[in-house]
Amino acid sequence: MDVITTHLNADFDGLASMVAARKLYPGALLVFPGGSQETIRSFLAVHDLGMTRLKDLDLEQVTRLILVDTQEPERVGVLKSLFGRPQVQIHIYDHHPDPDQPAGESGLPRVDFRKVEQVGATTTILIEQLQSKKIPLTPFEATVLALGLYEETGSLAYASTTPRDVDAAAHVLRAGADLNVVSDTLRSHLDPDQIALLNDLLHSSETYYLEGRKVLLATSTYDRYRGDLADVVHKLADMEGLDAVVAAIAMDDKIEIIGRSRRPEIDVGQLAREFGGGGHAVAAAASVKGQTLVEIKERLAQLLTERYRPTLLAKDVMTTPVKAINEDATVADAESRMTKYGVNVLPVLDGRDRYLGLVTREIIQKALFHQFGQSPVLPLVQTDAYRASPETPFREIEACMIERNQRFVPVLHGVKVVGVITRTDLLRTLHDDVLLAARARVKGQPPPAGQSSSPFRRNIKGLLRERLPAHVYAVLERAGELAERTGVSAFVVGGFVRDLLLGRPNLDLDLVIEGDGIAYARALGAEVTASVKAHERFGTAVLVFPDGFNLDVATARTEYYEYPTALPTVERSSIKKDLYRRDFTINTLAVRLNAGRFGDLIDFYGGQQDLKEKTIRVLHSLSFVEDPTRVFRAIRFEQRFGFKLGKETLTLIKGAAKMDLFHRLSGSRLMDELILLFSEEEPRKAIARLAELDLLRFIHPSLTWSPRLAALLKSVEDALDWHKLLYLDHKMDAWVVYFTALLEVVPDKAVKDTLKRLPVPERQAGKIREGRFGSFALLRRLAKRPPLKPAETYRTLLGLADEVLLILIAKTKSESVKRQISAYLTAYRQVKPSLTGEDLKKLGLKPGPLYRKILDRLLDARLNGEVKSEADERDLAKKLAKL
């Protein structure tokens, strides 16, 4: 028995091919493997094509299976079981060549006949077979074949249409195909559910411009529509004038992926095959289970941007705002400005900010050598340098920079400089292709045409949605929408991005705005109902939300140092320059928030690579000279994340230590870093690292590493761990305990000098002095023999801060003393007498100093176990009153 079938959710090309195949295999049964599109069901409700229901088919009787419009066993449902049966022949007709298989070959275990050719519709291949065998068609059969041919080729208008399809159409027209029936059948009007689905797809879509083509990636969770999803996606492509549409639609327990493309070079078939589906370059589909819609959308976006290079324009690559110099400036002014901002080229502007040309460091240095420092810079300007507009394609800029050996391209809007593209920008953009080619060489494979793999252009929108609370994610989306409307660029930067990629919790969000950060913060505060606290001097603001969540906003800035260890001078700049002023590469990562590119990860300085390699690396060799406190931060991050200091960074730290720059630091800046360092999870390791790098002496020259200090720090760590387990919600300044331990090993005078130089807050300084100078007497009293009674221990330790108590535990070697302090912390200080002053009054005692004496005595009795109940206390109170 012969059976003819097509793919699941059959379309008209599948149905028409089945009808044509029955002419080649007379007597064969037409069987759908499961499901068909709504237009097919409507057509078959009116026209009887002699279809056999799948449930009426006896698979054991099948001797030949003819597949049309597919060649994949996974797409024929239960009929897949016929593959591999030795008694069943397999014949295949399809127009979806597998790009991974040589022509004429199949990846299936056994195929007896296979005809797969690149045409617009499978119906075309079968019409040609009928022609060659001179098998006639009835007008109705010709109409059915025309339906398949016209639907699959978009009435011969799709880019995938070939001359063979046109010839096939001519053949069925000569055979009497009724185009009125074709037109009426394929024309469909939108019902309310289709309109709702279209609307949902449009509102959840993102547009990509890939290799000059407009591609829409859309998702939907609208689950009421049960019709032909492919038809809706097709209409979406027509409505929006798109080159391609890829839609992922959640349907019950699965997600349907449907792709339509007018440009074969945007191959939606390749995308579908990544998800186990099939199809060809201009039409494809897949059905996925076990993944979320978010996961699938992220994967689709990744596949699109990897395979098809985004079309970059100058405005996508350029750095803004631009540091320039006025035509009246001197050569010395130009040199100073170049050094201040770390640039080698400056645009020169006239008095109306119009572009005149460029001046380079090389020319400036030669002029200085010839003693022209006070001469005007204008005669030195290069006026014939290549320039671009914001819409200039990046490839054109690349070619000109290489051909002209030009390191710096100004981007002009009219006569005004709106951005610049440097050799660094060029290399960053080209890095995508170089990296991909290198990886391909390692694998021994050529890189796919147009494919790109870019850490620089990575999008982490899904990661943001997954890791952030819904209300915080919504705020970032609103922030991006506002940035887009107001014409500024908004980024979330720094430690939050680093910790997001490391999978560490962090809701300390910092936004950087290329524009007026304060004005932006006020506009955002009005939109999200948050109060705004602005700091005009620094160009920063804080949004305070009703639930206590804070969002810091800053204007993109650059900074320079007037002298080593000075506080930086800050000026408005670009996101690139803003990130360059950060301490380490792992803290230079940013995420763009602007709508349309929301979630793009910006990595100018290799932060992702250093996260991967677990390395702490500074951005330039003067980093520690300009700000020595970065040394302590480097060690803090090294220990927190379990990273290592980069080789060059380690060398620079040792060099900074030899230069004695730390002595020039203000005590407050050094103390701030020490507090942060000693507040980490494992300060003991960080202190040991300070010692290893000869940095303890900058706290005080007499402070050195020793076995005694190592043992004391280990005891402090154990005491604090015990305290954390005991009081999970109790806040305590752990850094005070570690700082006291450090001062334990230096002379008394050094302690006083250190507390004077480093402005420790007075409350904490009092605890440090108590722990350092008062601990000897306290420990001696607690170690008395016989042991103190509980009340005596209580009176000895009463009023001491937890930090002091823990340093006592760490310092003593006596287990008895440790037990006493532990008992005080866990039990004694919670004990209170049952009787109060009111109770004493009821006993007839006159208020006065006697009350305190009696209550203190009652507390001691409770602590020592001399009284057990309230009645016992009353008896004792009466006795005390008679004394």
C-alpha cells in the first residue's frame, strides 16, 4: 500500500504536492500526519479530495511512503515509525535543500528515491514530473496545484520564486486552473483574535538592521488564537514592509517559531533548524517544548546577530562628546589639553564652534621643540583630513582610515563636530570578525558568511529580566524609554553590571547619562514617582523611591589629576571616557538602556575577558600614582571574588609602594578604604595580602606581619563567625574588631598616632581604645580564681560594645574566660528581675535610692540562681527593705 503525506500543520504547498503525487502514484492514499492550517481545513470542508484519516490507516500494510514538501522524519508525526522498516520504500519530493548535505544525498538512514531542488514550491517539482510523463490534469486538479504554487511563492512575487515556478504556473493555467478560486481561497480577512495576536506581536517586537535588511523579531503570549499562525506572521511582514519576520508564540505547553523572509540571504530555515524545525530560506517553522519564551527570544536574537552582521553607521561607533580646542589657543594650550584628556588629536573650532580642521600631538611636539609654545595653533591645523557624517557607513570610514593612514576621523553634522572615530573605535568594531575567524581556524572550519560573534555587542536583556526584581527592571525600561525620547544615551554601569555577570546579588544601581544627568534624573523622577536629590556641583542626583530603593544618576564625566594623590578634577564627557576613569577593567562594563538597544553590553576595555580569567587589571600604568587608594580596592576585589592581580597590575602596586605615595594620602581617604576592606567577608586574607605587598606600614610604620598577628586575626575571624551564627540579624562593625586586632601588635604611642592620623569616627574610636587599652584589666578580672559568679561577670562586662567583647574573646587563651563572655552575650544580659519599681511600691516601700539597690540585688540573685520565682524575689525584697 502506498501512502502520500506531508509535514505537520500542512499548508497548500503540501496539499497540492500530495494531489500531484497521487497522479504519479495511482491508488496511493492521501494522509495528513497530524493537523493542517485553518485555510486548508476550510477548503477541504467544501472540496472532497478523498483524504484518508490517520486513525483509519494500518501502518503494517504500508509498503511505500511518499513524502512531499518535507524530508524530515520528525515532521511527519507517527508516520516516522515507517522510516527504517526494510519493507517500506521512502520517496521524497521537496524544495528545501539541506545546506549541510551534498546535492543528491540525504542525511536519512535509507531513501529509495529523492528529488530535492531549489525552487519556490514543491508543487513546481511535481508539476514538472507530470509534464515529463505527459500526465494530464483536470481543471479542478490544476486549481488545487495553483493554490499550492501561488501560496508558497506569494503569487510569484517572493524573492525565492524561480523561472521554473513561472513555467509551472503557466502549465496549470493552460490546464484550466481557476484563478478566481485561487484568489478567493488565499484571500483572508482578519478576525478579532488575529488582530489581537498581531497587536501583541507588534508591541513585543524588536527591529534589527542586519546587512542592510530590516528584520523583525517578535514574541507573543496571546493564547486565544487557534488558527493559522503562519498566516498572521505573513500579514505582519506585509503590514510593516519588512525583509524578514521571526515570531515566537507561546501556545499551551509549547512555543511555535515561525519565520518568513523576502530575502533568501536572511535564511529563516537555518534559524528553524537550530530548534529542531525545518523549512527553507523564505519560510520555516519549529515547535519547541521545555524552554521559556524569554530563552527562545534571546537565542533567536543571538543567532540573528551572529549570522548577519548589523549595519553600522558612524553614529553607532563614534565617541561623544568631543574634546576640542579653539582657534585662538596656543600650541602650549593644545599640548596641555591633550595631556589632560589623554588624547593625541584635537579638532580645532572657530569662535562659532564650526569645524576648521585637526591638530595632532606629533605636530604640537615639534612646534614645542622649536620654541613655538606661545604661538597660535591655527597655522598648524590639518584641513584636508577625511571627515564623515553620522549616517556614513562604517565600512566606508574603515576603508578611508586604512587607505589614508588617518588615526582620527571627525564626524560632522553640517559644520559642527558631533563625534569622533579613533583607531581604537575601528579596532573594537573590527575585533568581531578577527575573533570569529580565529575561532573558526581553531576548529578547522571556515567562518559562516556574514557571521559575527561579539563580546563587545553582547545583549543581556534576558539576564536583566531574570535577575532583577520586576519593579527594578520596569524602572530601567522606563529610564531607557525616557532617554530615547529626550535624545540622550543612558547606561547602567560599574559594580552592578560586574556582579550581574558574576551571578552575585547587587541592587546598587548607577546610571550614567551622556547629556545633562540632573535634568534627566528630574524627568525620570517625575515619570516613576520618585523624589530627586541633586548635587549640582558634581552633576549627580539620587532618585529615592517610596519603597526605599535608590537609583544614582550621574552625567558622563572624564577626570584628570593636578598632581599625584590629588582628588580628581571632573568634566562632562562620553560614556567611553567615563568608563576609562574607573579603577579596574571589571568595573568598566556598562549596559545601554535606550529603547531599541536595551540590554546591549558595552565593553571598551576588556572587562568581560578579565571576569572570565578572574583577573584584576588597571586601565593604565599611572592608575595607582593618580589614586593610591586603588591599591586597597584591588586587594579587596581580589579577595572578594577569588581573583588574582594581573601581572602588570601587581608590578604597578609594588612600584607605588616603593614611591611612598600613600603617605601623601589624606587620612580620611585611607581610612575609608580600610573600613571597606575590613568589612569584607574574609578580611584576614586581605590583611595577609597587604602584608605580602609591604603595605601594612602605611597604616603605621611599626605595623608588621608576625605569627602573633596571624594567630590573633584567626581568632578574630572565629569569634565573628560565631557571633554571626548567634545573631543573624544583629548589625555590628566587624571592621572595628579587625582594626583593634591590628593595633594590638603596635606600641601604645603608635595606637594614639594612628587614631589621630586616621579620622576614625569617635564612637568606633572609643570601642577601639577600650579593646586595646582596657582589655588587659578586663581579662585579668575574668580569669580570677575561683571563677567569678555570673552576677560578677555581668557587672564586669556591662556596657561594653559587642565589638569589644569579641576582641576579648579573640585575645584570651582561657576557655573559662571565653565561656564567661559567651554566657554574658547569650544569656546574662537578657536576664531581668520579675519585680519592678511598681511592685516595690505595692510592697509599701517609699521610692528612692533604695529601689535601685534592691532591683540590682534582685538581678544579681537571678543571675546567681539564688531566686527562682517571683515569690522568691518578693521575699528577698522584703528582707532587703528591713536592712
